[in-house]
Amino acid sequence: MTQPMRAALAKFFKVHPGFLVDDPEGYHTELVSDLRTTEGQLDVWLLQGAERFASDSEVSEAMIKAAREKDTRRCLVLLGAILDTPGLADRLLETLKPQRQGADRAREVCSL
């Protein structure tokens, strides 16, 4: 079918001309990929968890931050890799949150 013929038919049937051509092989009409669906599910799960653990502000805030990341799955995979490396989580916490570590140690000393 020629372009002018397609345009005339589209005008007659009041549809977009692209409606009158076959979709390429492998074309899908779904707007959301499986990966994005997974991302959305992870985001919802994390946000629900953040609400559930609202009494623990650090955990709740961390879950919200992960859900807001563009690639939530990557954040969780990174966390898994950190936890697989012996001692890395402790070293990272000491480096990234030194004042918290000091406060925790002070509380330990005070409770003795």
C-alpha cells in the first residue's frame, strides 16, 4: 500500500495512518517492561516497609531512599554484595556514620 493510499484510507476511517500498517516483529503494545514492573513492585514493597518500620527512623528513611532511586534493584543488589564481603558493612558504617558510632559507644559505656 502506498503512503497516499494509506493516508486516504486513514482519513476515511478517521484513524491514524500508522493504524493501517503491520507492527514490526517483536513489537509489543505494553508500555511497561518486565524490568520496570519489577522496579515498581520493589518500590511499593520498600515504601510499605518504610511505613511499617516508621518507629525506626533510620531504617524507614533508608527504605524510602532506596525506593526513590532510579534503579531500586541495583541498590538491593549492591547491599547484597556489601553483606557478602566480610567486615565491609562495619567499615562502611564507621566511615559514613562516625558520629553515630561514637554515640552508640557512649551509650554502651553509660549503661555499664
